Amino acid sequence: MTGKFSGFMPEWSPFSVADIGQKIPKLAPVHTLDGLQDRLRFVAFAEYQAAKAFGLAPQIFPTAPDTWKNLWIKLAQEEERHTQLLLNRMNELGWAVGSKRVSDALFRSFDRCTTAAEFNIFMTNAEAWGQESGEKFAQELSERDPETAKVFAKIAEDERLHVQWAKDLKI
């Protein structure tokens, strides 16, 4: 059975997405160059999936309050910007985004959201997780790759703001 979001499965280019049930390569250790590349790709694709979900949410939940829909559209744009920051950094480092498969399990997990309120809670929690992860990556990379650390720190700062926006709307 296809859920509300999977029924609108986006095109994932430039990412190379594994088929359902197909294993993706394990992330290399974070302290290695391959590990950094894997995390940039992983986070970029998570941001891209979130952008697509936020962008589709007004269509999937047409009876949601306009304030929610407006926030979703704004967040979709923010997540697209995050995706581009990460892809730009990969490009600066000469790393191909499609060189390893990624999983669209995050996007498919939105199918558990059967109401706009459930989607808001799910996505607010995901934004909080993104904030924590961004802060962690920024700290881990601060000495050996300050430029990438700045990208993760900026994303973490934005995610903190996104969570606050959701709280301000009583989501």
C-alpha cells in the first residue's frame, strides 16, 4: 500500500537512490575523507528529502491551516538552500554526489503521517535532530575541515530557527 507521500515520489537526481530493499553502502568512519564525503552526501540527501516533503505537504494536506502551509513552503525553500550548501561543498572538494547510493527511507517514512498535525510533529522532531547532528558535525570538523564545519554550523543554526517557527505556530 502506498502512503500519502510515496504516492508523490519525487525525482531524486543528482542523487543515486537505492531501490526499496537494496542495501546501501555503510558510511565510512567519520574521521576519514570517505567518511566526510559520506556524511555530506547523507545530510544533503536528508535535506533534499525534507525539502520535497515540505513542498508536497500543502497538496497532501489541503485542509491544513494556511499558516501551516505557508510555513511548509518557507521550510521547503530553506531545506533546498541547505541541500545546495552541502552539494556546493562537495563540488568544491571534487566529490561526486552520485558516486554512492543513498536511501529514500526518510521520505518514505513520511507515509506514517496521516494528518497535517502528525506531519508537523514528525518534521519538527526531524528538524531538532538535524540541529543536533549539525552541531555535532560542526564540532567534530572544526579543526580538520573548518569550511565544512561552517556549513554544518549554519545548517544547525537554521534548524534551531525552524524548530522555533514551528513552536511559535503551536505545532
